[in-house]
Amino acid sequence: MAESRSARWAGVGELDVTEGEARPPGEGEVQIRVQSAGICGSDLHFYRGEFPAVMGLTPGHEFAGTVSGVGSGVSHVTEGDLVGVEPLLRCGVCAFCVTGDYQVCSDRQLVGEDADGGFADYATVPAHTVFAAPTGVDAESAALAEPLACSVHGFDKVRLRAKETVFIVGAGTIGLTSVVSAKAAGAQVIVLARHPHQQAAARALGADEVVDESDAGRDRMRELRRSNAIDVAVETVGGSADTLRQAQMMLRPKGRLLLLGVFSAPRTEIDALHFALREIELVGAMTYARNDGKADYGVALDIMSDRPDAVGQLVTHRFGLEEIGAAFATALDKSSRSIKVHVRP
């Protein structure tokens, strides 16, 4: 069996790299030689102690690599294939799973949070989570398909139509992948971005307009509100910010508000009267699904195939597995100008 290094939770803000044997794939499983794994905002919540991490578990749910082994019963991928991982675990038999809404299965778990993930030389996962990468998609692009699939799923839920105008609050990874997804759907996209490097990335990814919170930016947002220009507003920041209400207030009457950010605070504010008077629709979206026979993750891989330039705008820092502590520190440090930090075992 192959030797495998793995980063494992050792405490709040502490990951140890240990060595051991890679777990071979069992029936219905695939072993992957990990080539690239991204640090997600939710990983940072665990790192800061805002969510309880499972001690000894290997995090990392945004990853891709080369198939190094397949268990019995697996036929859709073979050794040597480049694959990405849609990391949702589920029961597969409940009413939600059989209709493709496995993201709300009561037994839902996540590779990298409830089972060993991708910050390792090798990862062994259920075969149903593994997707062959389209031609032209490399490991970094396939790993980025995971956060992109979140916005693909969200825009499907709010029924985004071509030529509608989307206002995205936030320009971290989810905000920027929302730009890519909304443009792929044919929408006009306006982004509220705080930092200059995020503003530049939003423009490079195709945003039609980028505003900030300067006096000029606030004037422009007031103009957009007065003209009822915004059909869909997207909150992508989460945490403990007041960004859900900020996104809400941008909407035209009967507009749709999409919540993609992960909030660590137990409560956040909305303007309830504004919701009622304008008949705004609030839609929560969590991860991804497989509706109408097409997995959101598969759609995201196809979009990445059409947008090979996206990696250059999104992946700003790369570290080896032995540098996992520095990788997390960089992802946490706003002054690093990081957007997506990748670990390359």
C-alpha cells in the first residue's frame, strides 16, 4: 500500500501532518492521488473554533486528483483518470435523495468534515462523489468546481434568467464564482467588492460593473435601487456581517434574494416590512444537488471547461502539504490579498 501524509485536526487553529498507509478503496469506492485541494471559508470557521472540528480528522472538501485505485462495482472512472469530488455523503434512499435533493438528506455529511478529506497525499471516497474531469480541465479547475457548484445550485433555485441583473454582495471565492455562474447563465452582473484585488478579479471574470462602499459607490447603489434595476441579489459573505439586509435592500419589487454565505452568528437582520411591501422572495441554498438528471457539480465542471482563465483569477496562493499551517494563515490574513488558497500535496 502507498504511504500517505495527511493533515489532521490537533486542536483549534492546529493541524498536524502525519504519515501512514493510504486506505485502499473498498467496494463502491475510489482512491484518489490528490493534486490540488482548496481551503474553504467553512474550513476557516473550524480553524478559528467557530464550528467544532473532529479531532484527528483530515479536512478538505474542495479537491481533485488522479484515480489511483478503484473498488469493485466502480465502472464510471478508471485508474489514471483526472477527477473532481462532489463531497456530499447521504443515505441514497430517502425521499430527498431519490429526487436528487440529497443536500437536505437528514443523514447528510461532508467529506472533509465528517470523513477524511483532501488535505492528504491520497483520499478514498465513495464512487458516487467522483466525477471525471472534462477535457481541458486540470486539477485546480476541478477542485474549483466545488465552490462554483454552490452558486450554480443557488441560481437554479432562484430561477435566474438570461438578461436579468444580478447584484452580488461580496467578492471572496463564493462571490467570484457567482460572477462566473451568473455570466454563464447570460445575466448582467454587478458586484459589491471591498478590496482592490477582489474588484480586479471580479472585472477579469466578467462582471459588468464593480462598486465599492465609497461615496461614489453608495451613490451608484442608491441609483440602482431607485431605478428598480436589480432582479436577483446574492449574499455571499456570511459570518456575522449585516450583508443579508444589505443585499435585500438592493432589490426591485418582487425581486429574489439568494443566500449563499454561511453565517456563524446565530441571528442576522432583515427588514421584514420591506420584505412584505415588495413581496421579496428569500431563497436559501446549501451546496449542490442533482435535479432534472444533471448534477450541479457536473454543470460546474462544464463551466470550468469553458473558462480555463478562471483559475488565474481565483487561485492566488499555493502551498505544499507540509506547509498546511502557512496555507491556513494566508487564507485567514486579509492583508495577504488571498482569494483561494490551494494545497498541492
